[in-house]
Amino acid sequence: MSTNNALHVAVLGGDGIGPEVMAPALEVLRKIEATSDLKFRFTEAPAGANHYLATGKSMPDATVRLCDEADAILLGACGLPSVRYPDNTEIMPQVELRFHFDLYAGVRPARLIPGVPSPIVGADRRGIDLVVIRESTEGLFASMGKGVVTDTEARETLLITRKTSERLFEFSFRLAERRKARGRSGGGLTCVDKANVFKAFAFFREMFDEAAKRHPDVKTERLYVDACSALLVKRPWDFDVMVMENMFGDILSDMTAGLIGGMGMAPSADIGDRHAVFQPCHGTAPDIMGQGKANPTAMILSAAMMLDWLADKHGLEGATEACERIERAVDKVYADGIKPMEFGGRNGTADIAKAVLAAL
């Protein structure tokens, strides 16, 4: 932990609406600081498509060093559809950070907040409170930038390793145990794969089964990704923690975000053994940039996730309480009727930020 007991947070605002949603999240953390024993030191740094346009690099070496030294990394959103590398792929520092710091566990909570509309009938009565854990450094994404394309065919390679999978499953079982201990759930963990078709996923499932023997108190389930997708839209309230390969996680985490009101409501984290990045699931939304329309809820909830991770990492009970305070404040704001513009409402970035600060 940083000197003077202050938690050092690297702040990467990024592109588009990234800096716009970051500002309210920092305000919320400063309010926490003013009303608790927690202390923060924020250091802002450049990363993203705009930095690439100016310098030819997605982020400077100084940003990477800062992220390495900080206690945690907060990231707004990076990339712009119109700015590409020469191979036509997008500028994605968030993905580069995953590989650089070996952030193998992509944690994507999906909790339906009272007052937020879900497309699933009955979800408001039953509630949705699940977590998708997406392996974030290998799977099909291990092939990023390495695929082979000829005139007649294209090939990408999926990679599953024992080292990463075993750490991923231990992380997932521990999270299921923590959620159960807090009364958040029944403490279940579902392995999502395609083990009936691919040897790589059969290997993935074998390692899951081995980990399950070490955690007998966690109720486990195994589902093929296609069957899991169908069940998620029929009875999402039956799921707790779900763990899966990178590409499957990329798709299903967007799907679960859709079940709870969309990307503006969905926080996320990419976590490794030493480092962690916290960011909203949404993109940079250049079409609404600078208009005050962006929903900062996912960014605020990502900051709350950061506090919960710091609490676990450093044994800071106050950080756990602060995380829960932020979540309760967000719940109150939506229960009281705030309605972001993506739900057809009139409340923009400033309205939502002001309401959450008042609820705190």
C-alpha cells in the first residue's frame, strides 16, 4: 500500500465519454474520503485513441509505470471507431494492460437495481445478481494480432493453459465463497464451456472439476455455452458466479449487462495476482461525447468494486463498508425514480452524479 496510508489510484480517463464518467466517480471517492478513514491519492495519466493520434502510441511508458506502482487502476473508456492501427484493429489500451499485468480474471457483475428496467419478464420481482468471470488473457484472444490470413482462408488459435486456468478457478471459487459468506447468494459456481466438441474445453472442464474437489462447500454446475445462453434469458435469477473462456465471456458479459438495463449500468474489473483495472463495461460512445448525456453509474459502481478489491487485498474493513455505501446510494437514487437518457429519461451525467453524492 502507498505511503501515508493513502491508497494511490492511477486514473486513465481515456477517450469519448471516458473522462465525463470518470469525474463523478472521483467525486464519489472524494466524498467517501471526507466521511471515512480512507485516504486516496489520484494520479491522472493519458491513454487511448487520442494519445495514439498525437504520439503514435496507445499509452506512454510513463502511464504503464504509473499503473505498475499504483494500488489500483481506474479507467474510463478507451478507443474510437475512427482511429485504428495499420492492421485496422482498434486502439485498446485496456486490453494491452490485461496482457502486460497478467490480469487473467475479468469480473463482470450483473445486478438488477430496483427501478431499472430489464427485458426479462419477472426479473424485477425475482432479482438478478450474478457475476460473469471471463478469463482475460488467453482463449481465442491469445491470437490477437497473430492470426493468419491468406486469399483462401483465415486462422486464429485458441489457447487454454493449466497455469492460467488453475488460478482462474481458484479466484472464482473464492469469489463464490465470499458472496455466500456475505449473504449475497447461495454460493454457486457454473463452468461454461463447449467441452462436448473441443478438446481445449474438455481440458478446461477437467481443471474446473479438480478445483471443485478443493472447494466442496461450493455448489457447482457445468453448462455448454449455447444451453447457458438460453437459460440466462429464461431464468437469470438462478445464476450466481459463472466462469468461462475469454471469447465466451466477452459475449455473455454483454448479454448479462443487457439483462440489467444495459452497459451504462454494468461495472467491471480485470484482476491479476498483483494488479487490477476497474472500468465500466461500456465503450467511449463518441456520438454523445460532450453532451452531458452519459450515464456514470457503471463507472461509479466500478469505483465501488475497486474499494472491495482493495479491502480484500489489504484487509481494510473500511473499504468494504465504503463499497457497500456506494452501492446503497446508487440503489436509493434509482428506487427514487432517477431515469438516465438510455431508458428514455431526462437525467444526464450531472443529475445522476449529484443524486448519488446526495444519497451518500
